Amino acid sequence: KLLEVRISVLKALEEARNRKEIGQSLQAKVALTASGELLAFLMENEAMLPTVFICSQVTLAEGDGDLVVTTLPADGEKCERCWTYAESVGQDAGHPTLCARCAEAVNEGQPD
């Protein structure tokens, strides 16, 4: 199931690139609208979807019928470490160019 959805997402990302809406897939937020069993499956795996689709963000919504894939520019700024776009970039004063996840990872390696 996930590979079938990924094929649809990659096609939508390529179309967005061709329309010059994004330059690369990490600049995108993917909005998926699905129903029934597929929506339940996607919701169970929501945390891994940005990694599988190689994009910065994924949102899920309930729809009526087949899968609908929409691409939008990602929210937030680009993290200097992981290159994903996140609204949390700059929230850690000690690491103003990193997202919260990367700032936490870098802080874990620092002595107290």
C-alpha cells in the first residue's frame, strides 16, 4: 500500500517541480486525502510518511473515495542540518538555524 501511495506522491512532486512550485521535494508539503482502510493505514504510519516521500511535511484528511495528492510549499524555514523545512527552525536560541529535532540531537552531544 505504501509503495502505491509513494508512486502517486512522487508523480505529484514531479508535476509541482515542472510547474516551478518547488525546486526539490524537501521544499514540499504533501496533503493526502483518503478514506476508509487507506486513511487508517496512512494514519498508523503518519510519522514515517515524510521520510518515505522525501518531503518536509505530510498532512492527512478524510475524503470521499480515491486518494487525492496535493503538493504545497512546505511551512517554515530550511534547517541547515537536515535540510527539511520546519516551523521550529530558530526556536532554539543556541542553534538558530536548526529545527527543534536537530537542535535536540546536537544538544544531546554537548557536555552540561
